[in-house]
Amino acid sequence: MNLRQKILIPLVGMVLAIYFYSGKEEFKPEMLKEKRVIVTGASTGIGEQIAYHLAQMGSHLLITARTEARLQQVVAHCLELGAASARYINGSMEDMNFAQAVVKKAEELWGGLDMLILNHIGKSYFHYFNRDIEHVQKLLNINFLSYATMSVSALPMLKSSGGSIVVVSSLAGKIGFPWTVPYSSTKFALEGFFNSLRQEFVMQNINVSITLCILGLINTESAMKAVSGIYPIPPAPKEECALEIIKGGILRQREIYYKYMFTKIPTLFRDWAPELMDYFIRKSFNVDNLNQD
Ligand SMILES: NC(=O)C1=CN([C@@H]2O[C@H](COP(=O)(O)OP(=O)(O)OC[C@H]3O[C@@H](n4cnc5c(N)ncnc54)[C@H](OP(=O)(O)O)[C@@H]3O)[C@@H](O)[C@H]2O)C=CC1
Ligand SMILES: C[C@H](CCC(=O)NCC(=O)O)[C@H]1CC[C@H]2[C@@H]3C(=O)C[C@@H]4C[C@H](O)CC[C@]4(C)[C@H]3CC[C@]12C
């Protein structure tokens, strides 16, 4: 190694270390105190856990899903946990008027908004694509278009608060997995929409952060039911997942990967060796356990 390399390599390493690790703010739960937060898909699963964490941190919460009875139970528990306030509005995100109504409700309640956590998904399946294009259309409305609609409606409030949009996505929005064609389409759509929107926010000096959350398998009831016996990766806990999502949003991170090993590493492989990645994915699925109906 010549002298120039002996000087350059450590220098580059130092610059990269300073760039990536300087100014990294430490998360503190009090960052969420009194923050006004919408959480969608909060009647169960990861969204429910996000609501409970925010309640313990003293946020104002507006949660939404379709099942009113479940939302009432979650709101009651949020108040027990110490939420500054907790309200719900129930309806389907298949209806863009409802998606807009959720944001309007927040404006009526609080006169503003600090964080929009887009988490809900419509029912789909973990199976070979059944060529049902109507299902793809419906899932694009629920899992993608409603996210865009809510973000557009909430933008004036988020601009005045310097707030955050948190988009819950998946490894299925970064890599093509079998048996998730409709679902994966909606997650890739989120990637394109929000990564492009983030560029425009920077160019227009709009101080609203966009955090994409790339999740692997999480131990929610619906996911466990969908993949039982087919997808061998151990699921991660929904409680910890929810906390990582909140941390990524309030720290205004571009992306969070959870669990890191099972999401970031495969994403790197996707770019370095896509065919090899695809091969390993196909090999990791227990095809025999897939009910062939
Ligand atoms: N669990 C996992 O393994 C992974 C999950 N993720 C992502 O995490 C997020 C949450 O997933 P998870 O907690 O497992 O999902 P769940 O199925 O547990 O919860 C889905 C939530 O969305 C609501 N919902 C369903 N349909 C509609 C609808 N039409 N309109 C409005 N709300 C609706 C449900 O309530 P209700 O039925 O009452 O409407 C529920 O609150 C999703 O974005 C998912 O893609 C990403 C990777 C892995
Ligand atoms: C098929 C699941 C959707 C279950 C559903 O219909 N929920 C709504 C309801 O029941 O009302 C998928 C939800 C999460 C998916 C998993 C995920 O996103 C992580 C992995 C991503 C990878 O690309 C494929 C395998 C995953 C485990 C993926 C499998 C399908 C879900 C469980």
C-alpha cells in the first residue's frame, strides 16, 4: 500500500464516520409528550402497540380502523396508560372520503397535527397470485391510495408544525417475494410515491419528514395466521417493532429496518446479487405446506 493510500483510506473512513454518526439525536420518550398523532390500523397488531407506546409517552391520539368495538377498547387502554387525550374514528380506508375525514377530525380536535402514522392494510392472502385484478385494485386503494390521500390532506398542518409522515411498509416493498403479488405491489407503490415526495419536500424547503419503515415478519395475529408453517423466519415482537417505528418517525429518519438482520441484509443482497437473492428466497419457502386450493 503506497503512502497516498495509507493517508486516504483512514481519512475517508473518518469522514464517513463523522457524516453518519455526527448529529444523531438520542431518542427520548418525552419527545412525544403532547404531540398530536394519527395512527391508522390501530385496532390490533402493530398499530395497536404504536398507540399504547404513544399513550405512555403522553401524546394526543386519534386512532382509526373499521372495528368500532376494538377501537373503543384501545382508546380506553390508551387513557389508562397516560395519553394526553385519545379519540377514535372508525371506517374503511377503501373510501378516500373517509381517509380525508380522519385528517379533518384531527384538525377539529387539535387545530393541528405533528405526526401521521400510516399503518393499516387491507385483507390479502399469502398464496400464488390468483389473477384477481379487482383485488389488486382494492388493495392499492386501501394500502396505497389512502396513504397518499391522507398525506395530501394533512400536509398543511404538518408544514405548519414541521411534522412527520411515518409510512409502515415491508421487505415486500423492497424485494419480490412469491405469494405476495397484490400486497407487494402496494408496498412498492408506497416506496415510489414517498421517496419521490421526499425529494420534492427537500427541493421546496418543506420541513416535513418522511420515514419509511421496512419490516420483516412480525408476530401479529393476522401475519402468523397467514404464514404459519410456510415462512420459516422467526417473527419479531410487535411491541418492540412499534417502538422502533415511533423512534424512526420522531428522529426524522429516512428509513428504519426491523429486524435489521432480516431486512437490511436482504435489501443489500437485492442490489449486489439479485438472482442469488431470488434463489435463496424461493428455497426458504416451504412450498409443500402451502395449501394448494
Ligand atoms: N405483521 C407482519 O409480519 C408485517 C407487517 N407489516 C406492515 O405492518 C402494518 C401493520 O401490520 P399488522 O399489524 O400485521 O396488521 P393487522 O392485520 O394486525 O392490522 C391491520 C389493521 O388495519 C385495519 N384495517 C384492515 N382493513 C382496513 C380497511 N379496509 N380500512 C381501514 N383499516 C383497515 C385493521 O382493523 P379493522 O379490521 O378493524 O379495520 C387493523 O387495525 C402493515 O402496513 C403491514 O404491511 C410489514 C411487514 C411485516
Ligand atoms: C398476507 C399477510 C396479510 C395478512 C392480512 O390479510 N392482514 C389483514 C387482515 O387479516 O385483515 C401479509 C402481512 C404482512 C406480510 C409479511 C410481511 O410483510 C413480511 C414478509 C415480507 C416478505 O416479502 C414476504 C413474507 C412476509 C412474511 C410477508 C408475508 C405476507 C404477510 C404476512
